[in-house]
Amino acid sequence: MTEPQKKSVQPTAAELEAEIAAARDGLTSSLEQLRAETRPEALVQRGRAAVVGFFTDEYGGVRPERVAMVAGTVITLVVLRRWRSVRRRRNCHCH
């Protein structure tokens, strides 16, 4: 059995133009979507949703363990910063 000989069929100008137009439309659509997703308002909304999602469960209730974790971290940072500034003042010999 011999395979039928394959001919290379060149696309017509109209087919190429249609393919280019379709690619252009797809690119335009992608750019518009990217522009919409990177608007400052969209970025703020996405960030807010991420924060709210971190502190709430699937039912919308507050997750106390996460609130406590963040509060503990903030308190620790404040105490360390205060301790560091007091320590620097005590070690300063600039009289």
C-alpha cells in the first residue's frame, strides 16, 4: 500500500487576512482584560478580598487564631522597637 502523496496547500490571501484579523482580535481582547485587571481599583479590591479572606472562614465568621497571630506580631514589633529605642538612649554617651 502506498500513501497518497501529500500536496502542500498554500493558504490564500483571504485566509491569511482572516487569520491575522482573528489574532488581532484575540490580542485586543487580552490587552483589554489585562488593563481591567491592573486598574488601581481592581488591585485594591483584590487585595482587600485577600485580607478579608485571611481573617474570615468560609461562612464569613472571624478566625480568632489568625487575628491573635497578627495582633501578637504587631505587639511584639512595637515592644521590640520601644525596647531598642530605650536601649539606644541609655547607651548614648553624648553629654
